[in-house]
Amino acid sequence: MNDIRNKLAIAAMTACMIGSVAAAERHEHAHHHHHFPKDIDAFHSVLAPVWHAPQGRQRNHDACGEAGRMERLAKDIRSTDASGLQASIATLKIACGRNVADVEGPLFDVHEEFHRLIDPKKGA
């Protein structure tokens, strides 16, 4: 009987630890502040909620719904060369026009180009 109790206690503690780690990660991301130039921050404020949403139909729909706004904001970036980001958004918009359900690849590319923009040393 004690063996079963011990196993249940260990399972409960493990579940609590996993939940605590997940909650801490969510909390850290929610309070993580970037220090971007205003033009890049404006773009990031649109991309981030789409990118960090769970993958699936709603995220794809949201990505396509925000593609035009992302395009305008990327064109307004003057603090650095955003041509790669602009090209990736153009590809996303084409994919959205073809099949909203199949935009994860182009959205990934937009995200990668954004990271190249903010940290060119890590870019390809």
C-alpha cells in the first residue's frame, strides 16, 4: 500500500513541477520586453501574437488576416534594410491567396526574416 502511495505522490509532484515550469515560461514570455526601434517594434507587435499562437487553422487565418498590415509595417521600416522581410511577406500573401490552410511554411519564413532583421549576425 505504501508503494502505491509513494508512486502517486511522485506522480503528483512531477505533474506540479511540469506545470510550474510551463507557467514560468509563459510568464517569462509575457513579460519579456524588447528594445527595438519604433518601426521594428510596430511590426513585432503584429507578428508576435500570430507567431506565438498555437499552430492550426486559427493561426493560419490570423496570419493571412494580418499579412496586409505586416506588409505595410515592413515597408515602413527605415531603421534597417527590411527587403528580406518584405519579400517573405509577399510570399505569405501569395500562399494566403492560394490556400489559407497551407501557410505555416511562409509564416515560418517571415519569422526567420524578422530574426535576421533584428540580429543580422545570426542570419544566414
